[in-house]
Amino acid sequence: MRVMLLFLQSDSEARMCKSTLHLQISRGPHTRTGMFFLFVFAPILMSGAQEAHRGDMKLRRDYQNEIQKEVCERAFGWLRASESKLAACAAVSTSTARAICERGESDNIDHELGLLKSMNCFESEVLGQLDGGDLVKVLDRASQRGWKPDEDSAAMPLPKGGQHNAKGERFQEGDDQLSANCSQYFREIMRQFSGPPFNAGDQWTDGDCSADCFMKRIQKVASTPGGEWRRVDESDAQDLANKGVLVEGVSHYADGHGHLATVFPNSAGADLSQIPGNGPLVRDGNEHPPESQADGRLYPGTWGAIKASKAFDYSRNRPFWYVWVPSTKKI
């Protein structure tokens, strides 16, 4: 069970810090105070946290039994309260007390996440009823793991701001470009759909499959009646992504390599005619350097979104566009 403790910094100042305590059933005023908090204030905090949550983690909608439901809802309320209190720790004026506050809240979060996972409390990381905003979150999470400096490295966040070399450092003349990340970016998108209700297969997260390999797999599945990929016209790709549908562009070049890019929702309602290039907005995990562009500008497909003609070489081979059918459930 958990209680809240007030750490007084001075006679006129009090900061809230939280600690996980085990309340023992015993007699005395301390137990009565703890139980009073537990039954009066804790339900209010948990209810508010559940009402306010709009994050990526969502509780499942069906439970095996009432015990699982009760445990999940309580732990989820504690988790959200701990996240809020961790943010509030920054306001604690004394460095020692601030460090205690942050450590305590971090420990609470780890404990509550472990409980939630052990009880199978969460829905799939991405819910079945996607909209454009949900798809943006999917693509942003993929950008958090969309880059590997080499095959043996752990997945890392794609760098931001300006042009970078293959090590993720500021680009200098003669450096190798930050490129060839499109297959890793695609894997990280599909990993988020690996659980129910989508159940994306391992063939879409295969670490040994290159962009060309994924392209061939998508095209083969799309040629099969009832397959999970279906070809669509480029003119429809943006509208579909705006509705939350996963649309992948693929292309193959004569030198033997392929390229992938995911259509990025225009959820902000931007005037796309003012954005340079042709085709839908895409993100592919690559930086497209100035020397590869007719206008001599850098086009990063890492965190923002660029027009498809800036990511694909339309003069060599225009991309084909494919919808991942499981993402169309609500349409």
C-alpha cells in the first residue's frame, strides 16, 4: 500500500514527495492516519489519473476476471499519479530532497509498470481504432528506435536538427551520410502492431530483411487474394493516412537496392501545395542531402515529414503504394 509524505523544507515551505511504504496492520495513530489516506485520498488520486490519461499506454477493455480488473485499475492509477509527482519533483528547492523525491517516484513507476505488465493489464501498444493522431504517435515512437550506427548496435533515436553523418554527429565534408535506415524504421513501426488486435507477423520485423527484401514481401502478399497488403493509387495515399491507415511506399532501383517510406498523416491540416515536391507526405528514417535534391536543400525524413519525391527518385522509378489491410478496420 502507498501513502504520501510531506517533506517540509522550512516553516513556510512544504514540498510533496512520495514514498512506497508497507502499512502493517497494527494499533496506533500512525496506522489510522495511513488508512485514512488510503481510503479517502488515494481513490480520488486514482480516479483523476485514470480520467486524465491520454498517453500511449491504455488499459485493456476486457478482463479475465474482476480481480484482474481491480488490480489493473488501481496500479494504473498509482502509475499516473507517480508520473505526475515525478514531474513535480523538479520544483523541490533543496537538491538532496529533490533527489530523494525523484528516486522514490522512479522506483514507484518501475514497480507499478512491472505489476501492470505481470498482470497483462495493457492493451496492445496501439489500439485497433486508429486515427491520424494515433498513426503520428506510432511513427514518432519508431523514430525513437529508427537508427542503428551499425548492425551490432542497439536501436537509437534518430538525430534531430541539421545534417548528420553515419555516426549521428554533425555532418562534415567527406563524411558518410546518415542513410539506409528505412528498413530499420519500418521494423520499428511494425513492432508496435505485433500484439492483438493486429498481430503483425515476424516477417515484418525481420532483422535480416533489407528494404528490397521487405518490398518484395509486400508485393508478393499484395498479389495474393485476401492478403494483408493491398495496392492503392498514390492519389489516395495521403487521405488514407489522414484517417489512420498505414500506407507504405516501396521502390526498387537498378543498382539492386530498394527503398521504403511510410505516409505521414496531415493531421495539422497543412496546405500541402506549399510544401516542396510531389506525392504524399512521408517519413523514412533517412536524411536526404542537398546534393541529391534539385533545389540543393536538406530534406530530413527522420522526425518531420517530406514529400515523397524528396525521399524517392521519381526520375528512376516511381514508388508503388500499399495499404496494410489490418489498419483499415474502422474505415
